[in-house]
Amino acid sequence: MNKTMLVDAHLDLAYNVLEYGRDLTQPLDTIRAAEKGQSRNGIATVTLPELQKGDVGLVFGTIFVMPTASPLAGIGTKVGYKDAAEAYRQGMAQLDYYHRLADEQPNVRLVTDQQSLDEVVVSFATEENRLLGIAPLMEGADPIRQPEEAELWYERGLRLVGLAWDDTRYASGAWRGSRHGLTRDGRRLLEVMAQFGFILDLTHMSEKASLEALDSYPGVVVATHSNARALVPGERQLSDTQIRLIGERHGVIGVVLSNSFLKAGHRHGERKELVTLDQVMAHIDHICQLTGSAAHVGIGSDLDGGFGAADIPAELDSVADLAKIGDKLRERGYEQRDVENIMGGNWLTLLRRTLP
């Protein structure tokens, strides 16, 4: 079995705990049994034991709050925000959860600097006492009440920020076809983010907003959970132009494992057997071809992002199965070094040149 330390650049851990009441310290079977017959957020795929079982050593744990104005609000959602004050309270509660989890679980670390990153990586040198690192990532920047407040969030451990999920006060999102791009506050937020060395996540931003951000943001840019639009139409996916530009900026793109993002025309609820790891390979291949190497692609599974085990590729049942992607890459002829980089090394390289 491949014992490479894996990195998953997008999991909604705090949202699943605070919104759905999941105890992620429990075994997966326990959570599935407790939720049997429920439809909210799909069949569970992510717990701390499953991450450990799957050799996942680092995840980007999101701070995600749902805007009540979004067309998607209300789909199994108990809590949403109507204004910046509510977004701030809900977002800070999620960041507090990550701090609390790291305090209460001896094998969990918040990854906010080189020292904490090294501690996690070194722990994987042996089979025992391996750590799980969580790097906080904000998905949609409305919890930042004004641009200057990014400093407060940085001091509390936030290291990656995506300006949009749906439309926000800072940028147009990809869901509704909005075209206004970056707002004045969005441009100011990027200026403040650059001062502190935040990583900018372009995922969910409209094409106009993302291209404006690529043009104006001097720091590191990534797309933590985005696939190729050439294979699955829609602005939620990345255009070839966006992919090339992220590669030119030495960024990394995390491939999403939702079946509807992997196969054109696939709909939520259709048989999962219709999508396999071959579709995952197609998106990885496409990104590698456009960027000229395997250095700019990784995994950003979003496995706990609402679609559940019934809507991920046929070979996968939980986050513990991510290593099967590496096995498939080897079957496709990828060299072992490239496999290790795609499965985690590219994200680690990016963090090593970015974190303080």
C-alpha cells in the first residue's frame, strides 16, 4: 500500500460539525448508522479516523457560511447569514472549532507556519503517532467584515482566502453568471491580503473576477477544488486560460471528486457507477498538459461538501480511499515522483514557500 502522506485541499469539517451535528471523532459506520434515512448532506464520507486510515496528513479545513440570498440556501441548511455581522459570527465559530479540535485531540495540529507544517510531515516518518494537520481556508470572504479585518483573521490562523462562493461583497461568484468581477472592497481586500501573505483561492469566483484577481494580486494563487471546463462545461469549472495562468503563477489546482464535476451531463442522484476514476484521470491529465508538468495539480476532494458517498466515483466510498487515485495514476504511466506530488507533494511545496 502506498504510504505517501496525502493532502486534501478542501474539506468542510467545521461546517459538517456545526451545521449537521456530526461528531467527526466517531467511526464512519457510527455516523452513517445515526443518519440512516436522512438526506441532509448525503451519506457521510469523512471522519478523523477515516482520514487517518487513508494516510491523509493535511487538509485545508474550510470556514464556509451560507448566504441566505443564494439560490442554494435552504437546501438542508439550518444556519445562513444575511449580513456581514452574521457572516463574521458564524465564520469565527468555525475557526474556533478548529482551534478547539486541535486543543482536544492530541493528534490534530493547526498548520499556520513552517514549524507546524514540519511537525506534521515529520510525524509521517513512522507508522505510529501520525498527526493530522488542518490549514484554515475561508470559502467566501463575507465573514471578513471589512478589508482591514483580514489582519485579525490572519492572527487567528487563517492562511487561505477565497473571495467568493456565491456572489459576495468582494467578488462575483460562478454560480449565477454574475459579471461585475471584483468590487472596490474586493480590490482593497486583496491589497491587505498581500501585506500578510495570504494564499488566494480562485475557486468559485466568476471568470471575470478571477482574471482580475490574477492580474492584480501579487501573492500566491491556487484553486483548491476546481476541475477543467473543457471536460465539464460551466463557469464553476476552470477555463483553459485560468488553468494556464495558475500554472504560470506556480499555483496548484485541486481536483474535485463530485461526479457532476467530473463527467459532463452527470446529475446529482444518478448511479455512481456511471463515473469512475477514469474521469478523475482525465481532469488531471488535462491540467498537466496545459501547465506542462505534474507540478500544478493535486486533490481538493470536497467529499463532505453536500453530495455524499452516492455521488463520488464508483471506486470510492470514503476519504480513506483517496490513495486509489495514486494507484490509478501509476496504472496510467505516471512516474512515482509525479504521483507523490499530485497526491500531496505539490501542496506541501506551495505551503513551504508561502507559510511564515
